[in-house]
Amino acid sequence: MLLTSKNITKSFKIKADTSIDVLRGLDFNVETGESVALMGPSGAGKSTLLYILGALDKPDYGSINYFAESGVTDILALNDDKLSKFRNKFIGFIFQFHHLLPEFTTLENVMIPGIIAGNNRKNVKEKAIELLEKVSMQHRLEHKPSELSGGEQQRVAIARALINNPVVMLADEPTGNLDSANSIAVLDLLSQIRQEYKLTMIIATHSLEVANFADRICTMGDGIIVSEHRNSVS
């Protein structure tokens, strides 16, 4: 087991006296090495759950435990500094919109999380170049994000997500901003990377094509997981 989360509850205020319940006591577990797709209509809570699991947001109630060789980590018990370090080292993120920093080159964008983690700059640079070769972006090292296509930007974002050797990859609509051809290319790339790096992967998506890439599909509705099934081929 890599992750267990129990009774995850989250609401957002939309007016001073009005709130909306997005997650309603949701339970969600993930095995080590498993890939899971979260599906459901807009507002079902897919992205909210992903952000909470990735320690980018906190639930109102519930528990989230990650299991690794070093033991069990209750991420809700960590202070902000320890939580930031855990997130930077343990979790890789891929978003629908790449969030590359426009003032930095492709190479620098991939290096940033490794430098933040305090790793040796020379080693980080070598690793970043290796990862950019892995995602077929070695010819774009000195280009800024504005000089790249959408598909190229997402490839750079994938390389960035891998720079600190994460255990789990969280992807929020990773092909949602791409055309059909680039979507297929990114999916193929994610599949290769998952197998090569033995990653656990959780993907929030509207796309059945993307969901079918996963081992297991969990469908969300009314703030909980209403159904799930395993894909025969992933």
C-alpha cells in the first residue's frame, strides 16, 4: 500500500453565509505501483481530491497517510516546512496548464525543483538534461516556454515532475489542453515513464481515453467515489 485516505471532507465558501460541500467523507486507497484514474463530471471533486492528496490543499476533516521505506507519513500532521519538503521529494505534479516559469529556459524550469530540494547544482543539471532527452526535448534546452508548442511544454512539465525521483505522480487533466495527436503522444510518454520509473500514478480526467490508460477507474459523484472498476489492459 502506498496511500490511504479516510473520511476526506472539504467545503468551500461561495458567500459569507453559504458554502458548498465538494468532498463528503471520501475514502481512497492506492497500492504501490498502481495507476488510478479519477473520473466524474465537473464539480465532482476530482481536482480537489488530487490537490489534497498532493498536499497542495488541506481537507476540513480526514486522514492521509503515505507509506514508504522510511515508514508512515501522516501529511496532515506535518508543519508547513516539513510538508513542503515531503511534497517536493515524494510527489511529482503534472497539470493541465504546464505552469512553466516564462522567464526561465526549458533546462532551468526542469532544474528548479531539484535546486529547491538543495541538491548539487551540477548533478541537477545533468539529471535535467537526461530527462529532457527522455521526453525528446534535448533540442530545446535553451528555449523559453513561449517558444514551445503546447505538447512540448507538457513534455517539459513531465521532465520537471521527475527531477526529484518522486514515488507518486499526480496528473490533473494532463492532456486537457492538447489536441488529439499531442494527447496520444503524452499518454504514450506517461505510460513509458510510469513503467521505467516504477511510479504510482493518480490521474484526474474527463477523458475515457486517458482513464483507460490506468489500472483502475474510480468514478466520483456527490463528493464520494460512487463506483470503480479495473481495466483488463492498461
